[in-house]
Amino acid sequence: MIKVNYSKIFIIGCLAASLSSCALLSGLQTYNIPAQGTFKTDLGTVVDVIPLNQETILATRPAETNTRAQFAQLFNVQQNIYKLVPGDVLSIQLWNYPEIAPPIATSNDQTIQSYGYPIDQEGFIQLPLVGRYKVQGKTLAQANKEMRQLFGRYLKSPDVVVRVIAYQGSRYSVQGNVQKSGQYYLTDQPVNLYAALGAAGGVTTTGDSTSISLTRNGQTYNLNTVALERSGLSLNKLLIQPNDTVYVNAKADNKIYLIGEAGRNQAMPMRDQGMTLSDVLGEGLGIDPNAANSSKIYVVRNNLQSRGTAIYQMNLTNIGDLSIANQFTMQRNDIVYVDATGLTRWQRIVNQIVPFSSTLTSINQLGTR
């Protein structure tokens, strides 16, 4: 009758399962990634694989080459003469008849609201003697001319001066990592993006002044201020429009991740002036000369607009190709993975097998006693 040592079988099974799980963790698998083209992962992710070489490097930088075309419409908006809108408060002075329309002191909001002439939601103001007068959509010059004619029906030589003492109709919003987030008002003076940030107290220490989102008419533009300035598009010329929303992103959201066989795995903040692949590898203390497969350096990038994933493969076995890595511009949330050599993977598996084998020998000796 065969005597079965169930304790021995149980221990061997546990050790085998442990070894199996360790082997799976010996590194991310890249054996099924084609040299180029499209493939689908086991989880259904469709990935475009693009080799980096002198022929493909320019095509990897559409954001740089098309910056002007992409954002030109934002910078082509001209400042129009201000037109009155509901919410604005007017001051109306009749110099020869101060008892009818006395001068208004603009020292505080309460005085403005009490003695000014607010434009209601229908675009009208209530004038003395004249009554309701629709001023919405008119410039100050038009309002002055028309009121002079209207008061001329009741007064002799009326000298009318119309001013805006509170701009509360055309609003825009500044949010995110600024000192004073909230709603602000446009005036008859143009407000560019830098002025809008200044009105909000400036960017905080946690904010990223190079990464700003502008939402206009339901569309969001992600503005890389450094790239825009390099392309000749100064943010001094980007004028804020009614109902715009400016959002300053956080520095913590602007990182690049380096993993695999690099000198140091880390999540590094993107520099204000941008970074290249060679910058990332340098920040990570280079690639491990004993474990890294220099022909398989991958950059994984997600396109939030198209919801696609691209993997760029860099072969750095030749030192001359570092120039290509120096031309590859990184983007926020890129993941750089340095693959291990086949020998490195095998050594790691062997390092797991040797203690396992020694344990099996010890268990076998225990079973023969």
C-alpha cells in the first residue's frame, strides 16, 4: 500500500504557486508588441506602435508643428467697441440740470446701486422725464447721442454725459490653482489672458503656469504657454471673451513616469520649458547597463481627445541615435518603460528557482525519515 504524505504535497503546492506568481512579476511583457502597426491587448486596448527613427520623428510632434493652425482662431479675435449689456450700471449727468440727474460718487457699491442707472434684464434703464429707454447693445457714444435727443424734448440744450460706473454684465471665470478664483467682469478695456490671471491674484505655488485650459463656446483648449510663445503666439494677444472659463492646472497633474530598468524609477514633474526623452532618461540616472534592453525603450501615450493609445519604441543600441531621443518631445502623463534583456528575465527566474529547489530537497529529506 502506497503511503501518501499529504503535508509534503501541500507544502510543495504552496511553493509552486508562490514561484508561479513571482515569475509573472519578473517584468512587464513586451514579447507580443509588433515592431510597428496596430495590435489589440488581452484587455481589448487598441494600440498603435510607432518606431522612432529619422523618418518618423517629425510626425510625432504634431502639437508643435500645428500650434499656430490649432490656436490661431483664439488669437485672431479683435477687441470690439464695448456695447452695454444687462447688469451694467450707468452714471447719467445733466450738467445744466444737476437737480434732475445729480453727479454720482463711485466710492462704494451701495452708492452705485442706489443712485446709478442699472440696465435690467430686458435691456432698459429708467430715465428721469423720459421714462424707459432701451440701451442694451449700444455703445456709449450711441447712448450719449440718443439721450441728448430724448432730453432735448423736455430741456433746453441738455449736456448729457453717460458713463459706465459698474461693469456687471459680461462675465468670465478664473478657476483652479490661482489665489482668488471666481467670476470677474469685462470692461471697455481689453483683458488678455495674463491680465485675467493677474485679476485673480496670480498662480499659486502649486499651480502650473505653463498648463492652462480655456473653455470657450463649449470647447476646451489646452494651452501650453511655453509652446505657444515659442511659436510666436503671445498670450498678451489672447483676449478674454464673455463667458470664458480659464483654469490653471496643478503641477502635480503634469508629470512623466519612468519605470523598468532605469537607474531610478520615478514620477518626475515636467519642466516649464518642456522635456525630451533624453531628458527623462537623464533624470532617471540613465538605463541600467546590466539589466536594460537598450533596443526596447517604450513611451506609452494616451490621447485624451481621440481616446487612443500609442506606443513609441526607441532603439538606443547605437549612441548616435541619442539625437533622436533628444528630438522626441514628451507630453504630460507619458509613461517611459525600459525593458529588461532576456538574460535578465531568465536570471530573475533562476534566482527564484534555486531557493525553491533547495526547499524541495529539504522537504524530500524530511519525507524519508
